[in-house]
Amino acid sequence: MPAEAIDEALVALAHPARRRLVELCLTAERSVGELGQGAGLRQPAASQHLRVLRDARLLEVRRDGNRRLYRVDFARLAHVRATLEQLWGGRLPELKRAAEARARLSADDAQR
């Protein structure tokens, strides 16, 4: 997958509402209304976020009469995951230790 495609997918997933929309589509196809309600978004906002996810090819859309049903593109999501694992995979324990050490220092500073 080209680097630009990964960048587009990561930018799309950077927004918490879009991550929630993807989560809602992991188990089943969902309509815009279901997705908006599940993510606490009004229909226009849900539609905008869904467009970003569709343009990044993280979600696919299927027409069912006058409804649009969204589902996860699992192949695309697998490519994003593989890229992140390649980048961070062996370094995650080290990153966890560094984050925990930083949190302890912040807690110590707050107590002073």
C-alpha cells in the first residue's frame, strides 16, 4: 500500500468520532442513522465523517433501496495495522515503559 494511502487512513482515524464510526461497523453493516446515533452525532456530521472514512477506503458503502449501509474494509484496515506493527511492533514494550516512567514523574511533580 502506498505511503500516501496509509497517511490518509491515519489522518481519517485521528478523529475520535471517526474511530467510533469504524468501531460500530466492525460487527455489522450500519445505516447513517444508526451510526450517527451510536456515535452521538447529528446526521450531517455523521455523513461528513463517513465520507472521510469512505474516501480513505476504511469503510465501504452499499445501497439498499434509499439507504446506504456502511461496513469496514477489513483488508484496508489490516494494511494499516500491519504498517503500525512494523513501525511499533518490537518497540511497544519500550514505549510502554517510557510512558509509565513519564507518568510517575508527572505524579511526583504534582505531589510536590
